[in-house]
Amino acid sequence: MLAIRTVSEDDWPEVASGFADLTFEQSLTYARAAAVRIGARAEYLLLEEARQPIAAAAVRIKTVPGLGRGIVWIASGPLLNPVDGPAPGKERVSAILDRLREEFCDRQGHILRLRPAGVGAHDRQLFAEAATQSGFAPAVRTPSYASIAIDLARDRDALMRDLNGKWRTDLRYALKSGLTLEAGGVTDLSGRFLKLYEEVQGAKGFRPDVTPEFHFALSGQDFPREILIATKEGIDLAGIVTGTAGQTATYLFGATGAEGRRLKAGYFLTWEGVGRAQSRGSRWYDLGGVDPKANPDVARFKTRMNGRAILAEPFEAQPNGPVPHVISGLEALRAHLRRR
């Protein structure tokens, strides 16, 4: 039997840092704010066997008023791969998922949804088989996470050779275009980035669910963010925002104006982001999601970096009885009203 114990907010960053598959969604800084954003509460859990940590999870719990039950969401978790040990096999993963299902579905009566981390060398098929074995099914109301991850264990020359020929040509053009890099924190450069971002947003007409402003308002040391801006002759042409948690740096947002596109400034900044993450000791650089249908140009840009394709699929377990039907009905109604 695996034991579950609650970890305090003060202790969570140290606990989470013991896992190689830690990404920003499991950081204290992000998880706490993300829970508040949706009217949920955050809890931080450690799973142990013989007092040895084997898994951990920052969970968001949102209950239906008056019912006391609702949905438990684990984004990019549970954390499974210890920094100083091998990744767990299918039976161990199944035991961890069994214990989480028993706690949240059987004992507390919630619907439990989770999506494993995209990076950290997860075996997608192994996780899916373990989840099925533990009574989970694909979660139809929760999107998968598809992205490209750059393996920063390779040296700079190898990363350059790995690039698609067209991507490498555009990068070389950018490097000869006289662009200057400015790097800084949110306090220093957020205003300049947002100006670029709003210009591009107005031209393309998109609005992300989680905005740069949400990220810029976060405060915490376990999820530092950096803004890179490409300039020429004192004019801002493009910007990107990256964030780091554990061994993974993630490309969060980008904005490139018309002149920046002409000078291939996006290539310049992405390459600089990879290099800066590598110099800080990150193991992975997650390019921040790809969606060929919704944004084919960006998907092609990221895919041509020839990193590791990752796909993290969500799963769901439900308690017995009528409660899941009530919660699912309310969820469907809320989604309908939002569309209206």
C-alpha cells in the first residue's frame, strides 16, 4: 500500500525538484495561481513506499457548491521520474494511479483527471496501458498536449546539425541581419513585450486562454521567467517569454512584427532561448505546444527544429454513483453558456 501525505507550500518546491519530469504546471508558483484562477484550491501530495518518495502531485480541486464534490485536476503530473533513479515500470505507474484513484474517486467522491508531463522521457504507451489497468479512460473534455522538445544534452553544433535545412538557412540569415538581443526579467521587459504581443494579436485576432499578463503577475522562485527581445537600430522587432521549472525550460509566448518576420527575428530569438536554457543547465527546451490545424505556420516552424515529438494525453477516473453524471452535466452547461 502506498501512503499519501500532504506537503506544505513551503516544502513543495524541494519535493517537486526531486523529479526529472517536473515542468512549470507542477511548480508552486504556477499551480497555486492556476487554482485561484478557476476558483479551485491547490493541494500538494507526496506518495511514499516504505517512507521513500516515489511520486508527487500538485492537484487542483474544484467542488460544486452544496455538493462538496467536483473535479480534481493534475496538470503535467503526477511526477513519476526521480532525478536520481530510473523511470518506473508499468506496474509501478499503475500502483501510483490506483492510489490516486482510491483517494480522490473512491474516498472523496471526485472525478479525477490527469495529464502526464510531456517531457521527462515518459513512455506514452506504457502510461496509457497503466492508466487503463488502473481504471482510467481517455478524458474527452480535456485536450492533449502536443509539442516538440529539444534535447539540451546535445552540444550546440549537434543541435545546429539537427535543424531542418530550411530552418537552419533562415537562422543564418537572422544571425547576419544585425539584430541585437536584450534579455531581462518580467519587471524590466514585460511592457515592451506586451506592446509587441498586442500588435500581433490585433493583426491575427487570437486570444489565448492563459494570457501573458497572467504569467507576468506570478510571484515565486521555483518558476523564473525570462523575456528576450530582438531589436535593430533601437526598435523592438520581436519578443519571446520563457519559463523554467526543474530540468525543463518552456517557450511560453512569442510575438514578431512585420519587420521582425522579414529579418527572421523569431529564428534568432528561439535559437537564443535554446542556448540560454542550455547554459543554465536545463535538460529540455519545450517549444510550447504545436497545433497543425489551428496554427499550421507555427507548427511547421517548431517541427522543423527536429526535436523530440511529445504527446501527453489526458485520462479520467470516476467514482461510482450518480455524482459524475451531475458534475458532467453542470460542466457541459457551463461550456455551452461560455460559447453563447
